[in-house]
Amino acid sequence: MAKLFSKNKILRGEEVIPARTVFDATPSEAKQFDALKSARPATADEIKAHAAAQAKADGKAFAD
């Protein structure tokens, strides 16, 4: 699985991926999103920020 950063809102089947978020995609999906200019590979900082935000949303971390 590849970690991608969405540039735009993406509709993937029944799933809606909001703009400016990190999400997982298969290698073939990653190529398609890159060709459509709708997503790019996520940086390490974006992945860390997403993991921290997800932990707060799940109640597994304390809010700052």
C-alpha cells in the first residue's frame, strides 16, 4: 500500500476522501491518481501529522 496525499476531494467507490488528507492506495490506484493529478506521494511529515490527528480522533492520544 502506498501513502498518498489528496490534492482534491476523491470519490473511490462508496468512500469519500477529503482534500488535503493522507490515505492508503494500492500501487495501481496510486498511478491513476498521479496521472489525474488528484493525489501525490505523502511526505513523512504529512504521514506523522495524519497519524497524530487520527490518534486524537480515536481517543488514543491527548489533545494539546
